Amino acid sequence: SQKIEQNSEALNIQEGKTATLTCNYTNYSPAYLQWYRQDPGRGPVFLLLIRENEKEKRKERLKVTFDTTLKQSLFHITASQPADSATYLCALGVDTGRRALTFGSGTRLQVQP
Amino acid sequence: DADVTQTPRNRITKTGKRIMLECSQTKGHDRMYWYRQDPGLGLRLIYYSFDVKDINKGEISDGYSVSRQAQAKFSLSLESAIPNQTALYFCATSDFAGVAGGLRDEQFFGPGTRLTVL
């Protein structure tokens, strides 16, 4: 069955360091992958989309990689700040448009000052 | 004004009661979704609608029903609420475009409804 795995353990890092979050998937051939940020008690907010033919995407301090051979995406936040503390969700989609996104369960990031 | 609104924001009800959660959007998107979120389980899709006449079950549709009254409105009903339906419920919208259209499917979420079934 299709499965998306994100590390359920919280990631604790020091301010200024780079945070790296992982999204692995099995039995799935996504055309694109998205990353969302979710703060407690709020709805997720879209951050980045990367297509299957793109290896890397950047937006300000954020960088996403997508390796369809490894079936993995990495999400990096450079120069992390306490305000980056949140849960980050990955979501996979197919290009036919006839299926909804499938979300991972998310990884909580805690940036210590 | 918020683009995606949900009512009510909080609801406490009793087992066996019928509950309706409402979602409205001003983004003009055709696609709307209902998710529930439980601690440690992430977002799970209940129902989704690609337009007013196209409604599909998600992975956990049992015990739920939906109505797409208009492009802007998508309601979720619990016909007979049970305690394990206690969760945070989110509505979302998207404006899908395939690769030819620039590939986008960014989802916009409402603020959520916290439902407690006693």
C-alpha cells in the first residue's frame, strides 16, 4: 500500500543551524511534492512545490530536494530561528489531477534560542 | 476577510447527535476538501470535491457525508456522532493545474473546527 513517512520524533536544533527534515514514500509515483508548515491549532500553510523532474527548489532560507530514485524529499531551513518552530508536512500529488494530495503525518521542529 | 472560513470553530456534542460543519471560500477555487487531524496521525482525507457535481470519498469517509451546495460552500455532516470522531477538522481549497498549466495544487486551509463528542 502507498505510504508516506516523516520522522515522528521531534527535531530539536540550535538557532542558526540548518534543520533538515525527511519525507520518504513507497508504492507511489508522485508527479510533484509539496511542503507545508503548521502551527499548533492552525491550518497548514503551503511553502514550496517541487516537480518530479526538478532536483532542487529554493525560496529564501528554504531548500527542497526531490530524489525519485531514493523516493525521498529533504526539506532544509538554513540559519534557523525560533520562529521556524512548527510542524512541517509533506504532501504528494499526481499530475492527472484526478486524485487528491496525500499528506504525511509531519515532523515537529523545535529551534532553541 | 479570511479566504477560507469554517463554522463553528469549536463544538462539543453528545454521542448520537447529528452535526454539520460548514466551509465557505472566496478564492473561486473549484476543488474543496475535508480532512481530520488526530495527534500523531497527520491529516487524513474524508471527502473531496472537484466541482459541484463531482464528490469523492477519501480514505476515512465512513460515518461522514458531505454536500457541495455551491462552488463556494462544502459542508461535512456526522449523521450520528461517536466519541472517536473527536478531532480537529480542516476544510481546504485548491486550484489545480497540470504541468501544461504551470503545475499547481497549493491547498489553502481554513482555521479548523475542534469537535468533541462526549
